[in-house]
Amino acid sequence: MTRKYRSRTEWQEIIQHQKESGLNAITFCRQYGLSSQSFYKHRLGQDTCSRVEASASSFIKLKKPGTTTRLSKSIGVLHFNSSQLHLDASVDAQWLAKLMQALS
């Protein structure tokens, strides 16, 4: 297989074409003479950029309290990077689901 350098735009078009084709990535790459390793690398990079752009537009502004507070009826603790979120029984389930989806 000869090596061909493709631009970011070309890879975006190739990835979109694969999605629309209905073929799995391996079959698509074989059919079009692409390196599956390169395809996966560029698809992962594109997915990561999409997530960063999506999450950047959906930040929730929070105020950090001056001191750490503990809830007396804590039912769980979410750990994310170096942050902790203590949850009590009154937490709205839909809000919690949206928060977990945003963090995933």
C-alpha cells in the first residue's frame, strides 16, 4: 500500500463517507484501500474534537464555596479529576443524569 498524506478535511470527508456507507470500518478501509490504523487514528481525533467543542458550549457556571461543606444525608460522592460532588437524597434525577452525561 502506497503512503498518501491526506488533509484534515479529506479525513473528515472519508469518515463521513464511511458512516453513510453502512459498512464497518475494516470493510470500508479494505474496499477503498485505506489503512485501518490511520482511519481509526483520524476518527478518534475527530470524535475527540467534536466532544471538546460540544462540551465547551455546555459549561455550567458554579460558585465554589469558601469552605468545604459536608451534607448530613450524603448518599454518594462523584469524583471527577480532583473534584468531589457530594449528593444527597434531594438531588433531582434528571439534573444528575445530565451532569453524568456531560462528564462522560
